[in-house]
Amino acid sequence: MIQTGFFIGVKNYIEETGLGDIHQKVLAGERLSLADGLKLYQSSDILAVGWLANLVRERINGNNAYFIYNQHINYSNICTNLCKFCAFGRPKDDDLAYEMSIAEVKDKVRQRLAEPIVEIHMVGGIHPDLPFSYYIELLRGIKEVRPEVHIQAFTCVEIAHLAGLCGKPVGKTLEILREAGLDSLPGGGAEVFSNRIRERTCGDKLPGKEWLAVAQTAHRHGFRTNATMLYGHIETFEERLEHLDALRLAQDETGGFLAFIPLAFHPKNTELAMLSSTTGIDDLKNIAVARLMLDNFAHIKAYWVMIGPKLAQIALSFGADDLDGTVKEEVITHMAGAETAQAIGSETLIKLIAEAGRVPVERTTLYDVIEVHDSAARVAS
């Protein structure tokens, strides 16, 4: 009786927020429209939006919250795109420009051989001079040092660039990269698909439609990929929703996206430094709306590097089911002024998840379970 009364009370509360129609769709498992998404973004009741997102989160992933023991490597920040929202990319003659040799990358991997790293996440800029052979040697070098590791490398923007260097179609280029050691693709470079946004902030970057085409080509060739959206700069709610809808439709067709990661814009040291950072409410709302709109995505990440561990922990009740991982050395966001740590221990991730009332599940890149950790013991400690 108490439980029944509780759910009646929640239903009445959701009705009072004006989200009752969306609540009914969520309960019925119906796809939300762009108009529904706009209503969620415009709602001032973050708890109601979070409640709805949590219904979907628990329907798909139960009480599990995932993390991975991974290492980030950024092989070069030399880039020809020089997007206005990016503090990482540099022209090659810039004092802060760098590129790592194959030996240096291998050494970074070698330094952490004692740790149980299962994934190396590697991205860089669109380098004007590095030959295609460099990227092949890069993959082979990592596998030489750590043969069992899963390499998640090269955004769709980088893959299009590599196809140009290789002189072959994207699909064939991916096959060559797979033979060298590539296992999956990260989700970066998606930014916001809107032509208006790309013209104003990243005019030289691969267009949104082409980003999607590369991702779907990867899916058709057996690769799993992630997807992102960079929010909190000059985009509108409508443009965010168009981005989410494009991802949803692409997933309907090829089904290869593993997870969606909303990325909070950090303005420091960018050409958009006059803008404010995102707020906690916007961060939580983007995670929640993504969970509600992307009904065909299995996982939504709360990337602690971008929003901080504390807010990421709360996000586990606002639609997110994954905190990403240990990371080890994050450069891109920190060059834009992120104040989070560059790495976080697996024990800390387990504790964050357990304190949030979730079950910590250590995973592989492809979400195979490595270990389900004891939540009660972690909270008690």
C-alpha cells in the first residue's frame, strides 16, 4: 500500500510539472519526439526530468554502473582544423605543438604494464605531415608492447583524414587499420552536427553528415564506436535535439554505437573564452535528455573528466550508467581549463559508484563484464 501510494504521488508530481504525457510514453516504451525533447530541456524541474531518465536507465541497465581501467594517449596536438572551441589543437609552428614518436608512445604504454589496463584510448589532431605509415606503426607498436590491450583510436574525423592519406575508401582504410591493431573507434569529433554551428566554430572540420557516414561505415565493417555531443557553447536546444535524433536514426540503421557521451564545453584557452562554463543543471539535463531520447543506445556516460567526479556520481541517478574509466593522463579537456584530476583510481571509481547506491561493474571496451564489485564493502570502508 505504501509503495502504491508512493508511485501515485510520483505520477501526480510528474503531471504537475507538465511532463505527464512524456511520462506515459516512457512507461509504454514509446519513442520521444523532438517536441518532447524540447519540453524536457525547457523544464525547470530537474528532479522530474531525472526521474524519467532513471526509469529508462534502470530498465536498460538495472542497478549496474560501469567503469573501465583504461589509459589515454594523445599522440599529437598539431592540427589543421583549429576549431574555435578547442584548446588542444595547435599549428605545427606553435610553441605548445608536439608530436610523439612511435618509441615515445610505446614507452608510455610500457610505463603502465604493471597496471591491469584493458583499453588504450588514443586520439590526436589532423596532422598535415605525418604519413599513413606512422599510424600503422603506431597501432603495431602498441600491440607489440601490450598485445592483449583493446585499442580504441582515431575519431571519425581522423579516419576520414587517414583514408585521404591512404588513397582508399573509408571501409578499406578501416580494414588496413584493423590488421595493424585497431579494435574500435571513440566518439569524438561529432561536436554538434548543425551546419550553422560547424560554419561558425569548426568550418574546416569534417561535416556532420560525413562524420555519421564514417561511423556507419565502421559499423558495417564490424567496428563498434562511441558517439559524443559537445554542448554548452553557442548551440540551441533544437540543435542539440537534431544531433541526438541524427544519432538515433543512424543507430536504427547500423546499430554499432556502444555509448553516448555528452561533453561539457570548457571555454578557457579557446577562441570562445568569453562564454561561461556549463552549469550542473545543464550537465545533468543533457545526460537525462540523452538517456530519454536515445532509446536505442545501451549506455550513457557521465564523463567525470568533463563534469567532475561528484556530479558524475549524481548523474548515475539522472540517466547515466557509466563513469568511463581511470583515464591515467587526460590532456584535451585540461588544456581548456578543466580542474579535475588527470587520472582517477579504480578504487575511487568503485567507491563513487557504491556510494551512489549502484553496483560497480568493471568492464571491457565492448561491455563484457570483468568483475562485479562488492558495493556494501566499499561503502562501509
